[in-house]
Amino acid sequence: MRRAAAALTLVLLPAAAIGCSGEDPAPAPGPPATTSPARPGPDPSGPTQPPTPAEQHPTLPPATDTPSLANLMRADFDGRGLRVLRTELRTDAYTRQQVAYRSNGTLVSGVLLRPHGRGPFPAVVLNHGYIEPSIYVTGQGMAREQDWLARAGFVVLHTDYRGHAAGDPATDRERELRLAYARDSVNAVLALERLRYVDADRTAMVGRSMGGGVTLNALVAAPGLVDAAVIYASVSSRFLDNLRHFTAANRPEAVRALHAAYGTPERSPDFYRGLSSRTYFDRITEPVLIHHGEADATCPPRWSRTTHALLREAGVASRLVTYPGEDHTFYARFADSMARTTRFLRLHLSG
């Protein structure tokens, strides 16, 4: 794993009340000894013959005078200063602590789960789904994944993103565009790698719902940053899909503000394309595992099918597993999906 982050610092903006909730149902038990596959056919976490990953572009797409992924690709990422705020609990397998780190000067909070032992351990950054920032509490949204992965031997850093919990405030425009959330996620990896008990050459991202979109944005912005990525019940990789599906229904004033500042999709198509990760999928160098429930009424399964097809077309080693009858919460099949996730991560973070 070696990163490709260019060197041009700029202030960027992430996104809005785009509504895939990251609320957790009751915690599930830890990793089972055996699990059933989600559907017949090859296990996506097992050895495969994927297409050759796309080579990183020798040149970047043109910079823009509006917020864009092309500009985020030029960011001078500098995650550092991860410090413990307080210890929440110690289990038989790990210690869970509230932490904060610096994302290019912005303070971002989160939770850190450290397995017992000296390490160095492989590590995972978790990108949570949408939860209204005014009611969000630190570490919320992926408690089941935190526990499972820490018990599986991974150091886990769940980033709250700016504007959430104990972090520095976010602007309304940052909430709407969500580019800064991707910046915070990239910097979370860099801050995590500085810990002496983390193996900096074995890192990954796992994103859920809105966090799936954050993860895809991070992968195109910083190819080579991590070794693998897993996405659950993701929002669309096309910014306009999310804007129309979530923001227009829940915060129409935010859509009007975007149109006033940057133009409508009809007048400024390049602006909206520049916020869509799929525009730059050929930059992604990491294998990607996608989970989606076929009964998901929040983030339509067709979004993940399209994302998967476009990733494959771009040369990315993408795998999609769909779960009949499973909805957005991934409750009934959560253990199955996490067993697959753990195998996938162990395969690609094997050193």
C-alpha cells in the first residue's frame, strides 16, 4: 500500500442531509466459526482472477474553480495528532477509546478500538452513514462493525467527520457536497498509520450508506492509500442521484442554494459530474467488495449494481454480493456479510 496524494492544499467542502441513516440495530454477536454464503456461487472474499486494477493517472484531471473531486485529488493530506480523549470500556478482546485527530488543521473526533496485544495490527477506518449532525454522538452508526472487526484483530478508527460530535464545525456547503468528509477519512488513515501498534502497510476502509459514497470519493482522491475497501448499502456513485433522491425530498432549500451558487444540472453538467466518484473510477487501485440488500428501500440496489458494473468496466477488482430479503439495516444477514468482509480484508491485507 503506497499512497498517491498530490501536493496542493485547498479548502474543500462535503455534504448535506442526504439521508441514508447509519443507525444501528441491536448489536450482533462476534464472528461465528462458520457462516452460510449470502447466495449460491463463488465467495467474493475468496481467491479470484479479477481484472488488472487501473494504473494511476500520470496526470490529474484539470483543476476547477468550484469544489470538485479533481481539486480534492490535489490536496496535501496530512492526518496527524491522534490523541485519546477518554477510555470508554475494556472488553475481553479490545479497548475502546474516544479520540480526536487533525485533518489538515480541522479537529475531527471518533472512536478507536485497539485489540489486546502488542501488534502491529492491520487497521480499518470506518465511514458511517448519514445521521443528523445535531443529534449525532461520537462513534455512532457502525457499532456492530466496530466490535466485529476489533474482535477479528483489526485496529478500528471510526471517524465522526467534521461537524459531528466533538469535532470542529462544518459549513452548510461542506455538509452538502461531502468532499470534506472524504478528506477527513483519508486523513484518518494517515493519522492511524502513525500509531506504533498499527501496521501501516495493511490498512483498509469500510463505508456504510452515505459512508459508502465517502469511501468511493476517498479511493478516487487518493489511490493507493489503503489496500482494500468494503461498502455496505451505499448511496449512488452519481452525485445527482443522491441530490434528487435524498436532498430534494428532505432539504429542498439546500438544492436551491446549490443551483444558485453553481447552476442547475442542465446549465452546469460538468460541476455535478466532478462531484461523482464514477467519473474517476479508473483511478481506483484497490479491490472493492460491495454488499447490498435486495429489499433496501433507502438506497436502491440498482445503485450498487451500476457502481459495480462501472468499477469493473474501469478495471477495478470489484465484487458485488446481494442479499435476498435483506433491507438497509443489514440485520438478518449481518453475520454472513461480516464473515465475508473479514475474509476479504484478511486476503488483501495479508502483507
